[in-house]
Amino acid sequence: SIVGDEGTNNLIYWSPDGDSFFVQEPDRFAREELGRWFKHKNYQSFVRQLNNYGFYKIPHLQQGTLRSNGTNEYCHYSHPEFRRDRQDLLGRIQRK
């Protein structure tokens, strides 16, 4: 629900293909949105839970390089069974 919520699209949103999602400005996302959906506002705890359920981070081209101050920070995550508009697949996502 958090990925598909139009009210959060400035911070978390589906990829154009609907096979992964982006978190824009992770610190701001944690501060402004995590507390609305979870019992915490800790981004690292959110990432740890993603990892526990088999999600993986997709590295982007700028990772590991120097970036200008104007470049927004983002994270990109995927899971083989996590697809836009495919709630029928969610039952296949199991804790490791």
C-alpha cells in the first residue's frame, strides 16, 4: 500500500515497469512516512525487513562515485514476487 499510495509518490513509488520500487531521499522518507505505516521511523530497520523478506537493492550507475550536491539520493529495490497490481503474488513473499 505504501508504494502505491499517491500521497507518498514524492518519496516512494513504483518503477515505470512496476517490477521494482524507488525510495527517494531515504532520510526524509523515514522522517515523514515510516511512522505513518510502521511503529518506527528508522530507515535501516525498514531495509533490514526488506532484506528479511528477500528484497534486494538494485545498484544505480552513480553508486560509489562522487555526486554533485544537486543529485537526489535514492534507493531502488526489487523482489521477484512484488509487482504493481499483483496482490495475488504477495502470499509468496516469505520471511527467510
